[in-house]
Amino acid sequence: MVFLVIYVPIRYNCQKEKINDDLVEKTMAREINPKDTTRAMAYELWMKAPNPMVTFFKTLDVTNLVKISKKRKLKFNMLLDYCIGKAAAGVKEFYILPVGEKLMQYDTIAVNTIVKNKEGEVSSCDILYTADMEKFNQEYMEYTSQVAKTCQDRDLSENSMVIGTSAVVDTEIDGAVGMNSGIFNNPFMIWGRYRKKLFRYYLPVSFQFHHTQMDGAHAGRFLENLQNEINRLK
């Protein structure tokens, strides 16, 4: 079994792109009082814990994504990112996030993807989740290409709750654990190359989350939602 321990940086070294208001819906993140939420006890217990991050491991059956990717000539990682966004949208805890010592409320979710840029390094690209897969794909292709060419990160974290992702596609891995930076509290998913067993394709994934944001039951519901969305995609 292959496990990685990964330090998850906030952003990479390329310049940050200023997002045009016309490109992203105007939504504002706002501070909320933890005592007015269902996360009040979790906030008290975990905000100042030495390591409040929890990691779950799960093997997904991605046979349907592989088939759709090949049939419709769509990128596998785009399809998976779309399903991640859709699965998260059904769990209300994904719309809040501890930032510094504050608890923030968001109206939208974005999915981050790591892009190899023209310098041979990596840049970060946030894609706003929309239930319209065609639109999500269009924006995924447009903005990942733009980020690769300009070497400028596309950052939507000011107004959207961003789910980080990292695809280590050069090898198969069984899991990865991100170190707790004390700064980057966003949920984060990591995966490697998918595997073929007989006529099915499987993908081990790691899902890291801040315990203030959600409990294990919420994380489990999200992972179950993710498998269901993968199976339902057409």
C-alpha cells in the first residue's frame, strides 16, 4: 500500500488573478456567530485544537466516469470535480468554514484544481460549481487553459467555499494525509491514478476536513453522495 503525507499550501507561487465581477456571480462571504449554528459545540471543541483536521479514505467505483470521459471526450478530472461539487452542494456544512478565528458563511461552492503551467510548475484554478455540467465543463476548460498560459492562480476563496483537490496521476496511491497548516482549513481531496479490476475502474481517494466545519457523519454523507453522483452521471 502506498500512502503519502502532503503539506497542503494555501496557494502556489504564480501571481493571483483578479477575478472580473462579470465572470463570477456576486456573492459575499459573511461572518456568523457560531452559537447561532449547529456547529457551536464543534467550534468550542476544535477551533484551537492542535490538529483539528480529519482524513477519511474511500475507494470509489469510477467506471461510469471513465466510460463517459471516453465516449464524450471529456476530461476525467473535470467530471470528478463536477461530481465533487454536486455531492458537496447537498450537505449544508459545506457552506460554512472556519477562517482564522471566525466562522464564515458562503452562498456558493467552488472546486479547485491544480494545473501544470507553461513554466512546468503548478498553478491553482478555482471553478465555481454550477449544476449545469455543460457550463461547468466550459468554464473548467477555459480557466484551466488560461491559468496554464498566464501562470496566474484563479482564486475564488474570498466569496466561495473552495474544495481543494490534487490529482497525483503519475502513480497509483492508496491514500494521502495533508499536514495541518493552521491556515488552510478548506476540505481537500487527493487521488492518484485509477485502477482497472476485471471490467470495473476504481479510484482510492482521501478526504480531509476541519472538524469545526463538519463531523464524520457529514463527511460520510458527502462521500456517499459522491459515489451516487458518479453512478447517476449521464
